[in-house]
Amino acid sequence: MSLVPLAQSADKQVLFARLGLNEQIHKLLLQEAQNARDSLSRNPHNLTDHSRADPNIRTPYKWDEISETAKHREILTVVNNAPPHTKYYYAMGQYQTTVNEENWVARWYLWHSFRYRSVHIT
């Protein structure tokens, strides 16, 4: 049962309403995204070509410094390795483009974990 994708910039309350989330599940999804963020933001192989060429780029890397390929790979890793209590919510975010499998739920959480790296999304 996948749902129409929600923009990664959508408000948390819109996400909660769309998925029927509670705070406990939200915190679990956020923790999974933070772990993915930490993995992405410390590996220089995840950088865009432009960022890799910039000697001023340092870890932890920012969202815009990481390639879409690396983000996509990490999103699918999160979804595929999710435990049963969060896998249900990722299933609602699955959709297929003409090229790739995507997941807007995992992307929303990953984007927000980068955006609010030093602030908790509560």
C-alpha cells in the first residue's frame, strides 16, 4: 500500500497525518535516518564530483555535497534493512520511477536528519 509521494520539505504534521504516525515510531524512523546520515556524511566516496574537487569540503558532509546516487543507495539500504516496526511505514513510501525504485518516507527522514543535524526533530 504505497501512498502518493510527499515532498521532502513537507511539514512534520503533514507527514504524521499521511502515515498515521505516533511519536514512538517517528523517533525510530528518525534514528534510522540519523544512522544513515552519519554513514553518508563521513565517506568521501559519497561526495558529488564538484564537492570531491573542493579542498574546503570537510566531514561531516552536508546534504548538497553528497551525490544523488549515494543518497539513493543509502535510502534503499535503510528500507531493505528496516526492522518490522518501521518497514511498514517505508512500504507506504515505495514507488517506482521509469528508472529506479524510490522511497519518499526514507528520503523525508534522511533529508530532515541532515537539515536539523544539531537540532532534534521532536
